[in-house]
Amino acid sequence: MSSDERRPQSQAKVREHPRRLSLVLALTCPLLMSCSSPSASAEKPAAEAPNREASSEKIVTPAAPAPRPPETETTRALKAADKIFSARRHGEALKAYQAAATAAKSAGDLSSEAEALAQVARMYSLTKRLDEGRPWLEKARALASEDHPWGWTRYLGVRGIFERESGEPKRSLATFAEYHDYAKERGLYTRAIDAAHHAAIVAPPAEQIRWAERGIAAAEAGDERGWLAVLWNNLGTTHEERKDWKAAVTAYTKAKEFHDQTGGPVQKIAAAWALGRAALRAGDLAQAETLLPGCLEQARRGVEGAPAAEQSEWLGFTLTSHGELLVARGRRAAGLAQLKEGRELLVKAEITKWWKAYLQDLDQRIAAASK
């Protein structure tokens, strides 16, 4: 995920460090893919007292996972538009959703029409054309009904996004909370995850972890193992940003468990590296030593499935973390050499454009190891 709303990515929530989590999270859900707006993470609200009205939780009894609507010409058109959107071809997706809305109207499928209209509005919001998108959202509102869960949840999600991007974070949070509870009550767990993701973006800092945990709860209720890998990773990143390394270790341990079950080579090395690095920062050198040397060895061989342009990035990341481990073990010269070698690779990969904080921290560690 390049620079996703979770910054994943300020945090897939998904929240992610640009590029690092883009390697970890291969998002395929069009709802969460619809969250990727490069500007969203940059406008995270400043710390404030929790909004009691928006953040008050009601007890939600999880339902059995809901089946998708029967496949028809209109649902197939909507699914095809979602697939284009997932590929981030937003211009094509706009036209596809407009066509899907027309087809649904002709067929009298109000739920699919509401979904398609809401997504047309979302395509406009992605290019900051909110005024052009609002009439489409109003059309979706006129058709969407709580009696049609798929159309209603799609509408709520886009409504919350428009509220957020219009500078109304509290109102947006209330909408995403409504979206989450409604979806979870009806067994629409992927959409409940999407709602929790969006809520975490606009929530005050004190509530971000709670929303991450609600997303995890929705994924557990729906047995969404792939999403559990992503969401535990996101929670680990949240703890990492707060420098709570012990909590990050706990979350990254769960992320690694699920990535090992569901992920490919890229996801697995990313999960192992994140956990090894967190363990190192938490002072657990023994655990770090069970992970970081293997990550470095794999990166030297080449990470299967990673684009060629990213191979040097993985080598840079694993070299710097392993170098930090060597320094911690008293092998200062060898560790410093790896820190510098990794830094050179990351600078060539233009890390200053997508993760400045990592480079700043690395430079501080090189300076300390050089004394």
C-alpha cells in the first residue's frame, strides 16, 4: 500500500507505514481498497477528549456470517466494478459503477443500485471532487434502506467518508460506529472490519486501539483469517508508533501466526521482520535472534513474489535490524557495517519519500554505534 489511509496505512488501519505495509497487506476487499486516499492519513485529527456520544459502545451480538445476495446480472456488474476498483483503476471504476447503477435501476434492484450510486460518489471523493460526488450520494441515500443490508452498509461507509473529508470527524465517527454495529449484527463481517478501519482513522488517539480491537473482534466472529493477519499487524503498528514495544510484540506475534497460515513469502518475511524488530526494541534479544538472522538470509537470497524494485528495500530493512541486533550483542563493528550497508540501500530506494522516521531513527543508531 503506497500511502494508504492507515497513513496501511497514519495507520490498513489499514494503518501502515507506507511501502512497508504495502508489502505486507495485499488488500483485495473493494471496501477497504476504497479507503485508500493518499491524503486521508495526513489529516488525522489532533488529540482531543473522547467524543462520548460517538464513541459510546452498545453491546452487539454477532450474527452468523451473511450470505451474499443471489447472483444476477446486476450483482455481477457491481462485482466487476468492485474488481476494477480493487485494481485502483478509479477512472474505469467510475464508469463501471455508473453502468452498474443503470443496470440495477432497469432491473428494479434497489440495493445494488444504492451500492453502485454510493461507489460513484466515492470515486469522486478519491479525486477530491466532493461537490461532484454529493449528488450521487444523495441518490444513494434516497434508495438505501436498513431492510437491504448490502446497500445500506455501502451507503453508510461512503457517507462517513464524505463527512470525514468535509472536516466533520465527530460526525464521521458516529456514522462509522453505526455502520460497524449494523454490519456486525447482521453478519456482514468484512464490512464491519471496514467500518472499524475507518473509525480508527477519525477516532481520537485514545480510541484508536479500541477500534482496532473491534475490527479484530469482527474478523474473529467471521473467521476471516486473512483479515486477522492484517488487523493484528495494524494494531502492532499502532503500538509501535506509541513506542509500546511489548504490546507491539504481542500484536505482531498474532499477526505472524495468521500470516504464516494465509500469506505468501512477502507477507511472511514482513511479519517475521516486524516481530523481530519489535522484540529487539522491547529488549528481548533472544527472541529477536530467532527471527532477524533468518529474515536477513531470506532477503539476501531474494524475496519470492516481491517486485524487483523492492528486493533491495527488504535487504536494507533486514540488514539494519540485524545490524542493530549485533550492536546490542556487543559486536559493534560488524553491526555498524550492516547498519551503514542497509542505509545505503534504503536511501537508493528513496526511503525519504515514504518513511522518513525510519531513516531518522537509523541515523541516530548509526551515530550512537560510531562513538
